[in-house]
Amino acid sequence: MDDKQTPDAAGFGPGLAVIRKRRRYFFGTVAIYIPAMWVIHSISPTYRTMGTSIGIWVVILIITMFWSAVCVCPRCGNLFHVNGMTLLYLRKCLHCQLHINADKKPTDA
């Protein structure tokens, strides 16, 4: 397949759904930090409790970050969010520029 031919984007649906799900988990982990720390601080405001909960949150963040970083692009087969040593959570593949919602966009015919 040369560069002028583009395969049907609807065929990428299952792969893009996995990428979207893993991104949701990652950004959900980031978004839950402040409310979780506020609740934990209101329950037990000791340094030990806060340090332990921050440590647990960081471990969960690292796990979800690695889990979302190893998503493979369904079009080019490279890592969707990683180019070299750079991890960028953009909405397009860093290699072939496939949009994360390419399977949901209507085709212009």
C-alpha cells in the first residue's frame, strides 16, 4: 500500500477503542488526585497517611501511564503516543497522524 491509498478508517475501530479506553484510565487517574487527597486529608490529616496515599496514587499513575503508552496504532503498527523517548498524549498518532476518533468521523464523499 503506497502513501496515496488510505484504508477504511472504520476497520481501525477496535484498535482505536482500546487506545481511547486506556487514555480514559490515565486521565481519570490524573483527575482523581485532588478530590482523593481532599477526602483522605479530611479523614486523617497526618503526614504518614498523606504520604502513603500519594505514594499509592503515584504507583497507580505510573501503571496507567505505561499501560496507555504501549498502545499500538492500528494503521502503522507503531506506538500511538510514543515517538522515540517522547510520550505525548496527543489526539493523533505521532507516526501516521491517524486521529483517535477516525472511526467515528463521517467520511466526506
